[in-house]
Amino acid sequence: LLPAVHLGGPAVWAAAAGMAAVAALVLRLIAGIPNRRNHARNSAGIVAALEYQRRFGGGAAVALLDQSCCSYNGYRQLAEYLGGTAQNKRIIVLDCATSGPELHVHCGQPLEKRLEKAVRGAEVHGLEASQLDRTMMKLFPKGILITGGFREQGEMVIADTRCGRDAGIDLEKIERTLEVIRGIAEDLQ
């Protein structure tokens, strides 16, 4: 007969729980520890918006919105505030503008060719209707989204946000962002 194997007891369960906790901690460290700083994600956009207003002034309003990448809560509230005019508003959204090495301008396809001529220092991507539905442009179809990150297999990747690696603002990239916004604003007037 086979010997009986005893898989229990407090020592075995404590060791298993300890190994599971260590594995979870290692996975969390690899992904980055979340923080509330979000410099590249949020603070860089605020700095760029306020600096644009300071330098260039003009008739632009600045709205600082929260929960912009998933629930679109801030955009929903702004659209409700604007009522029926939201569909016609030309808004520029800065989201994670200083993340990663590149700068990207996302817009509806009708604007793509026009913005390619006006924008220097960023790649312009005309989005199809199904892609617009996965951005704030489902609420503001004439909007323009400026992001950092990089493209991988046809998708945008914005790494190192909402974690411990999001701990600084790339001032040179803010300058590039300001020039991109200025080019867009001048072209759309």
C-alpha cells in the first residue's frame, strides 16, 4: 500500500500563505506601486494648460476633469453642463502627455489630414468611429486628444502611470505639447 501523505496542519498553511504573499508583493513591485502623484498623467496636463493660457491667452477655457480614462465621469459632467452644444465643441484633452518618448494627437478622421499639416512634433492619428467610442470623443466627437506613450501593434501604450515610476514631469515634452496645441489652435481658428 502507498504511504499516507498529510497535506495540512498550521505550519504548511502558514508557509503557503507566506509564499502567496511574497508572490503577490513581487508582482505588485513589477507593476509599480500605485501612488497619488500621477505627475505625467495629471500634473503635466495641468501645467501645460495653465502655461498655454499664460503664454498665448485667447478664447480657450480650461477644464480640469477627473476619471478621464475609464469611466469618463468628468467628461460626462462637462457634456451635461454644456447640454446640446457638447457635440459641436472643439476641445483639446491632455492625458498622460509627458508619458513615454512620443507625443500623439488623436482625432476623428475628417480632421486627420488638416491636422497633419498643422501639427509639428507629434504623430496624428485619425480614429474610426469604433475607436472614437473608446475615448472621450464619444461625448465630444469634434474633440482632439493629445497623449504621450508609444504605438505597439496598432494600439496606444501609455506605460508607467498611476505607479511609483510616475514621479516627474518632462518639461521638454511640455514645451513640445504647447507647440502642438498652438499649431492646432491656429489651424482651427
